[in-house]
Amino acid sequence: MRNRKPFLAPLLFGVIGLTSIATDPHLSTYRAVDMVRLVGCGMCLGAALALFFKLRR
């Protein structure tokens, strides 16, 4: 039986990362580490979205 929900793991990592960045009290002073985390979260959310639409076909 095929696993139909492989997009949940990247979606979960992306959402957790974005919420941790958004709730950071020092949001106005971004560091390079924060930018890398933000790009990584975006990549996880993008991969989850792509897998979701691929499985919907």
C-alpha cells in the first residue's frame, strides 16, 4: 500500500520553523542564521506543497 501523505513531514518542519521565527522577540534584528532558517522553512513548505499537488493528480 502506497503512503499517500509524504508531504506532512516537510509541512510540519516548515510550520514549526516559521512559527519559531515569527514569535521571536528580536524579529527586527535578523542575523544570517535566521535568514538561513527562513529559507529552509520556505523550502520545506514548498516541497510539501509540491508533493501535495503531485499526489492530488
